[in-house]
Amino acid sequence: MRRRARFERTDVPTPSPRRDAIAVAVIIVVAIASILIFSYCYTRAESYAHFNDPDLEDARDNQHTPDITALSASARKVDGIDTYLVLTRSEDGSSLKWASIFALNTNNGMMTRAELPVDLAISTNSGTTTLSALFASNGGPDCVVPVSDVASIRFTHIMVVNHNFWDLLKTYCNTPEDQAREIATSLRASITTDLSNRSADDMLSQFHTGDAGDVAGVSYTTAEGASGSTINALELNVALGVLTA
């Protein structure tokens, strides 16, 4: 009986012994890329989580229009000045560490900053108290209108920030803007504000241009009182560039 000869076909590709290993490697690369993309998107979304805060939006809208003539008959408001009340929380978030005002001249990008006494005497419906006491008992939003009244400034926007905000801001401002994306994400995550996402990004860009992290505080008169510190609102406004005397 004749045995049939066996021939190997040369027109059929031979499976590579490394095919399975390559497939596994591709799956791993795709999985890692997906995780990184998800992590980036999640981190970015989280960094915007505390924007458009409704309590701060209400506080912003409830501010009174300052009576400039009560400060000085010759005082005049400077056009194009955006003001930001920045309340800095302690590390555990329970108390007020610093209170600051930023003034941004939108015409030329110049920035000024003033520090408010944390024991600033303010008036509420319950009577006279201090800024730090009100912050500790009621939180940042309830501080906005009383501070606005005492400072005679209707704040354009309000930010309640974590204790590490200032270090992040300084690092952000000292980093080229095209390289500061990661720092900007951390900076946004440290802020609770009435600002929208887009407005906050615009603000941070303006802060970067104005080198907000290194802006020195202006000088104005403060005094210690029986119920807390008092301030000279006219001097404060003029020093910030909000008013001309």
C-alpha cells in the first residue's frame, strides 16, 4: 500500500509564537492608557467641584452698594477694578487663618492685595462679633456681607481657600503658564468660590500674569478696639486702587 506524501503549504502564514504575548502587551497598554485618561478626567472634574457654590453666590448677590460719599466727598470709584475677598481656612478647616482682598485692574493687569485683621469687628443681625468668630460658627458665606459693609467694597467674587492655597499660588505664578497645568489643577481644587469654571480659569490666568503670588500687601490704618480691630475703609480702598481720594 502506497503512503501519501505530506507536503507543507507555503502560502499559509505560520502563526507567530509571540502572538499571544503581543496581544497581552497591547491589552495592558490600552488598559493603562484608559486608567490614566480616566484619572486625569476625574482629577480635573474634582478640581472644579467647589465652583459655582450656591451659598457664596447668594452672599455675593446680597452685598450692599457702598456709600462712597460717606467715606469722602471727593472720593471717586476707579473703573475696571475687580475685587476678590479671599478667606483662608486653617488646616483642619474649622477656623479662619487669613483674610485678604485682591484688587485686579482689568485695564492694565496690575494687582494689589490687602490683609484684613482676622479679629475685624463686624456687625451681624445678632450684634457685634469678630470675623474669625463668625467664620468659625457660621462659615465663609455669612462673613461676606459684614466684611463688605465694613470695608465699603462690593466684592466682585469670593473665594474660601484651603491653607495651602498661597503656596500653590506662588508656585503657579513662578511656573511658565504652558507648564503649569498640574499645579493649576491642585490650585483649583483648593478653592471654593462663586466663580464658574471658565471664569475661574480666566482669573487664574490673570493671577499668573499679575504674579499674584508675590504681590506685597498694601498699608492702611487699623486699630485695636474693645470688640475687635477696626479699619480705615477710605485708606483701604485708596491703597487697593479701588477709589481715588
